[in-house]
Amino acid sequence: MVTQDATPGTYDFLTDLLDDEQLALEESVREQFAADASPHEDHLPEVVVWPHTTAEVSAILEAAHEREIPVTPWSGGTGVEGNAIPTEGGIVLNTYEMESISVRPDDLQAVVGPGVVYDDLNEHLARYGLRFAPGISSGDAATIGGMIATNASGINAVGYGETRDHVLRLEVVLPDGRTIECGRDVIKTSAGYSLKDLFVGSEGTLGVVTGATLSLSGIPERKRAALVTFPTPQEASSAVSEIIRFGLEPGAMEFIDKQSVELVNDYRGEEVFPVEPLLIIELHGNNSGIDEDVEFVKEICEDNGANEWLSRSGEEMEDIWSARDDALSASRAYRENYQPAFIGDVVVPISKYPEIVEAVGRVADDVGVFTPMVGHAGDGNLHYLPIVDPDEEGAMERANEVNERVVETAIGMGGTATGEHGVGIGKRKFMSTEHAEAVDVMADIKEAIDPTGIMNPGKVLPDREG
Amino acid sequence: MVTQDATPGTYDFLTDLLDDEQLALEESVREQFAADASPHEDHLPEVVVWPHTTAEVSAILEAAHEREIPVTPWSGGTGVEGNAIPTEGGIVLNTYEMESISVRPDDLQAVVGPGVVYDDLNEHLARYGLRFAPGISSGDAATIGGMIATNASGINAVGYGETRDHVLRLEVVLPDGRTIECGRDVIKTSAGYSLKDLFVGSEGTLGVVTGATLSLSGIPERKRAALVTFPTPQEASSAVSEIIRFGLEPGAMEFIDKQSVELVNDYRGEEVFPVEPLLIIELHGNNSGIDEDVEFVKEICEDNGANEWLSRSGEEMEDIWSARDDALSASRAYRENYQPAFIGDVVVPISKYPEIVEAVGRVADDVGVFTPMVGHAGDGNLHYLPIVDPDEEGAMERANEVNERVVETAIGMGGTATGEHGVGIGKRKFMSTEHAEAVDVMADIKEAIDPTGIMNPGKVLPDREG
């Protein structure tokens, strides 16, 4: 951990802006905000603040801007790319306390603070029969602010879209303290540059989101689910590609390779999953047509060589999704001293899904790193976890080699280096490969909006040359 | 018409970059690019160019940038807000010739040039059972480039989203001639600032879109349609609001008020529509569940006081949609010397739809302007057409008063001044009301990307103070 302590007096200005309990200079508190869920090096902030209102966020940023003090917004701390590590010390601006929820059921909208936890929001919305739908694994801790920051999504994005698709309006405090509204409380508009889309996915490098209007989805009245096993990962991924091509719209469609199945079963001490490459398929609907869709999906799976179609009830699915969410914990428990070097997160056009699955297997074998895979297959999104003992010589280098070769392959297919985890620190090295000269335009925008560069420094954009 | 002729020699540089038939200096040709479909004053460009390739667009912009010559990109010329009128003369850059279409059916994607006409694209895609779905009235002339420029949509946006939702990747030539790629050929990504969303809806003020990857939808196997009549516009719009709230997802849901019905029937010389406020409702689906949804929608309409539910076949619907598209022509044929002063295009949160419909009626009565309404009601989008004799004293002022009062009401409800037509010249005056200080951020971005201000000057952003 890099430690960094403030010169005495540096943060006195905060005591004029906040109550005592809204800021912490003690190392024991600051330590809790030095690391996210990634393997990137911890870095201690100099101070942590908990504003309650937009006006307080504005006052903090205005003062930090004048003093050129780095500010790193903090939401759930569940990032896996170092997105919220305060790599230059300064202020960690924690949005936990901004957790208001106001539901407008007649408009299928909710106005929420950035500190609202994903699962809490959905629990609150359930009484209205509504849901904020992207579906993320770390929903018990991840906040809406963090999801907006990284344009997060997960198992339900195939049916419902990513966070961006659900953000109608944002309240944003700019780096100099000005507060703006981006977008409107409507589902379509052509009124000028879509600033809300610029702030979604900008990972706190352009300002602090202090509120959002989200569009909501109804909770589907009917669900059908199955585990479908295949002889090989290629056959499973071919089925995925074909299901999407036929215009079927699953609510979720997860791919789990045999290595991940074994990891999870070991971790849980029970055979949650049959030991084969498999798909978890969930269909959502409000009328009886859903059963025709189930038959169609089943037929496509069979045509692609499926071994078994195991129908599952809603109750059984809760356990299955919880087991799926255990994949990361299971990979951490693989062997003593071993851990995933990172979580790969590429997306490719859906027709290339079988090829990218094959490529990960081949590259991992070639480099010699145990690399289980899981993925939100219906989106073309594949996660892979090279598991290594970081203290073993060359192990991290081999894991990185896997990543570089896979990302390069994905980008070569028209794909992306990061589907839902954001860029943070870890994916900065791929930005120029993926975006080429467009990175310069991103940097120009960053400079126009945050000329002193105080907002979440060291994230998203690669260092500028020249 | 404002005429403006080039100083001899000004455009000689273009002859080095293009073949003779790719540029026109003759007034008779230039006249065709002085006006769009709006009532804004015509303005003659000094030269019109037809580049065939991205490299040619790049060379033209680089040279124009050096010489600080205004460039107005031109697509279908169907804009209704003066979006493509070359208000400062200079170059009209016509993208008609960039009309390549490459379909990737397995990925549900097409890569297209900006000059492709909407209906032509869908005719081409039909052989694959696919469709680019936003659904616009002027689809026989509007191009994909223009749709991207204004984030256009229309009758099908309620079921399929606006243009933005279908744009995965853009090739853009920046004002200084650099070419960048924004976005990737995938349906989700978290890799940095979403530049493609910045360029969608920027109306050619930030660069020229020279290519796009679009995501496609399957052509639905089943459609059900009906005309539903109501005693009052309020009851019709209450039904709309409730249908959306219950999570039903119509493929189209149009509102037509009694005045528009009468206009269209007169124009067509037949009673296409029953003479009452009505909804055109279309449901799309791929399985037999669609008939349950029809029953549900019908029940909601009845609960909201519907007079009649008139089921319509697919064949009949073609005529009905064509009649709906005649609303604008019909308003132009209302009476000799009369024309719509503009096309109102507000969007409000869906629960406010009955109120905005009521507000338009009340304001129009109050001001004393005949103002028929039609609208993509399922989106909360309402069009209203104040029809006046522009030569009558005070007529245009009265029409503008209707617009200003309605837009103000819509914005007060959390809505927007323009749902699908863009800002162009006509809606600039509402930008500060709608976006407040966010307009400054838009202007900063404009300045960062187009520092010499050559791209489509006089559009979208209000003049900057100070």
C-alpha cells in the first residue's frame, strides 16, 4: 500500500464545509478506501468525506478545484479494475450517504441518489412490481453511482440492456463545483449533445454524479429456466449465437465452462452444476407465448448438440444464480496462494462467440495458465480468470500475456476490451489499441471539462504523449 | 433566400481533391441545397460537393479547416428545423454518394454509409428478415446520416427505441480532417467515454459521420393492429399512459386528434379514419402470446372509455400508416395560403401525456390558432401543428406563442423541446431553458472538437454570451 499523509492544515477548508462526522483523517478509516476489489496496488487517500447533499459535493469540488487537490469519487468499492483507488491520494468523496429513492411508478421511473445499493433499490422497487434491470453480480454492495460510472451490467443485460440504457437524466457536479442536469425525464429526446451519455461510463473522471432518473422495467410475470449441458464449449457457444440470431430474447443466458463448474462445485461442496460446459438460460414474459419460446430455444440447443435440458423452477434458480455469482470467490479459493490475476471482460460480435471461447482456451493452454471462463453469453460478453500464484516467478507475466492475446483477438473481431467493468487502471493499456485516435478526442474532452485534472486521476485515459 | 456567391478562386482547392462531377458552383444546383423541409429562411451555399469516400471527406474538411470555411453536411434534406440550411454559405457536403450497405445477418448488424435512404435500407434488409427499426415518416427520402445527426425516430420508437439505441459504432471525420472510430461492433462496452453517443444527435456540428454499424431487429412474425376511437383526446391519452404502465410493449401507438383526422380525411377525399380522437395501436410478436396482449390492451382502452375497437389487417394497416404520414401534407393543404408555422415535437413523462394534450388544446384555443395534433403517444411524444396564413398580421407571432407556452409546459413536466427532429435553427431558443448551465458544457465540447467553428454553424447551440 502506498501511504500518503496530508501536510497539516491542507484539509482545514473541509471543516468549514462539513460536519465533523462527515470527514475522516484517521488512517484506520482512510485504509478502508485505499483498495477496491481489484489486485491493483492500494493507495491511501489523505482524507475521506461523506457529503449528504449536492450543495456539499459542489462546495467540496469548488474548493478542491481551486487548490488543485485530486478527488476520487467512491461508491460501492466493488470495482475490479482499480476504478476508485485514489492513486494520487487527495480526497476520497464517498457518496454512500446520498441514498434517496423516489419512485414514479406511473412513469416507470425512479429518481435515486448515487449511494443507493443495487439490491436495496430493487427490493424497494419490488413493491411496485418494478425493477432496475441490468443485473450485476455484486448487487449487494455495488451502488447506482458506481454502476453509472462504469456503465455496469450483468446477467440481465442481454434482455434489458446495460446501465446506460436505463439512465434518462443525471445531476452532475462538475470539477469546478458547477451543478448541471444532463438529459430529461423522458425516454427520447433530440435536444443537443447527449451529455448524460458522456458522463455514463466516465468513471468519475469528469465530475460527480449526485442523482439520476432511471427508467424501470416491470417484473416479468412468467419465467422459465433451464440448465443445458453440452459436450464442448464450442457447441454451447454456437447455441448462444443461434438463439440470438433467431431473435429470441432471453432474460439471461450465461455460459459456464467445465473448469468453472468444477471450481464452483468444489467451493460449494455440492454438485450444483452438472460437470460439463453449460448454459443457464432464463426466459421472461408476461403471456403464455413464453412456452413456445422455450420449445424453440430447446430445439436450437438440441440442434447444436446439447446433452441435457434440465428445466429448473424459480426457487431452484435462486440457488443456481447464487452459485454462478460464487465463481469469483471460488476462483480465489482454488488453491492456497493462488488467485485470479484479473477478470477478463471482453465482448465480441455474437457470431464470434464460439471463436473467442476457443481462443481463450487455446491461449491459456499455450501460455500454461489455468483459466476458467464464465460469461454473459447472450451479449457476446466473456469473462476469463487466469488463476496464478502471484509469488511464482513469471506467473503474473503469463497471466498478462493471456489477457493481451485475448484482448487483441477480441478487438480484431470488432470487439471491446471491457464489457462492463470499466477501464479503471487495469484496462488503460488497451485504450489506444481499441480506440486509436479517438483517445485524443476523449483527452480533449477531459481537458475541456476538467482542466486541472483533479477528477479521479490516473484512470480511464492513457497518459498523454508530448 | 439569402444568396451568397464565392469570391472567384476561393474553391479552387476543391478541384484538386475531387472530380469535376463531384462539385457544383452553378446557382441552379446550389439552389437545391438552400432549404430543408422547414419554414426557415433559405440560404444559398457557395459550393456543393459529393465526396465518395471517407478519404475525400477528410481532405475536404482538412482544407476547409485551414481556410476556416463553413461546412454544412447534407443528407436527405428532410429536416424540419433548418438543421441542414447552410446559414453561413460555404460548402454543402452532400453524403448521398456514400451509400454502401454491408449486412452481417449473424450479428444482427449492418454497416452502412450515411447516404443510404431509410426505406432503401429496410428494403435491402427484408431479404434477411431484418429491419432498422426506429420508423420515420419521411423514410422515402431521409438518410441514415441524417437520422444519426438528429437522433431521429418515429412510429416504432415506442417498441424499438430511437436511432441512438441502434448505433453501435460510427466512423467520423473530425473538423480538422482526422478520421476516428467511435464505439465498437458490439452491443455493450465500458471502454471509456461514449463518443458515439456524443456524435449521435450532434447534427453535423462536431464532424461528419461517414459510416455506421447499426444493430438490427428481426421482422416480427405476427402483428395485430387496431384503430381505437375515444370520446375525447384525454381519454385516448389516458389509455396510452396506462398501456405503457402495465408493461405492454406496443410496436407502435399513435395518437391522432379529431382535427388531424378531419384534415387527413379531407386531404385523401375518403374517410380513412373515423371522425373521433383515436389511437392506432400495433402489437408485434413472434408467438401466440400476442393475442393475449391484444385482449389486455383492448380491456385497458375500454376501461378508459373507448368507443370502438376496430381491428385491422396487415394490408389495411399499410393504408392507415400512409394516411398517418399524410398528416403533414394535409396540414399544408388545409386552406389556400395557410401552412403549419412549424411542427411541435415535445416529449413528456408518460403519466403527463393527458395533461400535455390538454395543454396544447387549451393554449391553441386561448391564442386562437388552429392546431391539430398527432403523436407517437407511447413515447410521450406529441406533435402539434399551428396552421396559419403567414402573411396575416401577427399570425406567426401567435403560432410562436403557442409553441413557447407548450414547450415551457413540457419542460416544466421534466420533458424536452424536441423528441426526434433535432434542434437545428428552430429549437435553439429553447436550449437554455431546457438545459440551463449544461449548455455551457456543450459549448465547451464544441470548442474542443471544432475550435474554428466551421461545422454546421448557427445550429444546435445558442450563441454564446460574453
